Amino acid sequence: MTAGLAMLPYSGRNEEARLGYARRLAIGIDTVIVAFIDVFRNTSGQPLGGATGPEALSTRERLRWSRCRDLHWDLTTYATGSSALLVGLPDNLPLRQAAAALDSALSQLDATAECDNIASMMSAPQRWSPWQQQYETVARRFYRDWYGQLRTIHERDRAFARALNAVVPAANRIAVPPGLPANAPYAGAAIR
């Protein structure tokens, strides 16, 4: 279960390797979050009402939840990578603070785990009874929380990228990704 965006565990042994890993982590987090947004862009932001089982959902909707699950599992690898990074970063207070804030935001992410639950509802509907109620409850929870949590992580990632750029050579600096809109990417949502 991966979308091909997972972060491998840190295996370096010196500061240069650690900073290179930090660079890949910062870029990768942005990539995974942008992929999440693309999955839910122009959706309603609501579960399909009246769906009594997975067969009531379109193939596109089932694939959306499967992709969401894969991205969720990839994103969990960044939490592991972030924790490993905290030990051994250069003695630079802004960088250490930014890394700790990013690690904290990643460790508090729980909304995307609902993707795994909904994907499980698709593959083993008999384990989720009553299916319609379970699906609607879990999907509403996901739609309510995922974007805000990922946006917080993204802001922490941007701060981390800025702090990282201050300590690496100019050739190793990364472009700080632009901020995300305040609103989730649902159809009809105003961009702020």
C-alpha cells in the first residue's frame, strides 16, 4: 500500500548526509500533500448519501479512497523520518525548532487514517456494520479534518525548508513551496 512517495529511513552517518535527508524530507512532504489535494480537488467534500455498500460507489470514488489510503501510508513514513532527523541536526536553534514543530505536526496527524478505514470498508464490507452509517461517519470525519491537518503540516514544512536553507550551501537550497489556500479544494469552495 504505497503511492510510490514513501520516505526511506535515515541511514546516513554524517552531517552532510543528514542535511541531504532533511532536504529530501522537506521536498517529499510537499509532494505527498499536493498529491492528497489533487485526489480530492473538485469533490463535494461529503460522503455519498444513501450508499448502503461499496457497490453503490462509483469506480472513480472507490479508486479515490484507495489512492488516499496509499498516500496516507506514504505520509506515515515522513513522521518516522522526521523523528529520526531530530537527533543529530546541526546546532542551529531555528533549524531544530522548525524540525521539532514539523515532527509534532506529523505526529498529530490522524485524519488521513480514515482513508485506510474507508478502503477497508470497500474490500471487506461485512466487517463494517451497519455499512452506510460507518461509511458516512468515517467519511465525514475525514472530510472535516484532513485538509486543516495537512495544511498545518505544510506550513511547518515550509518553515523547516526556510530554516534548512539558512544552514546549507547555496547549491543545496530548495525552493520553499507556496502556501496552501485556507479552504479545502472542494468544488465550489472559495479560494482564500
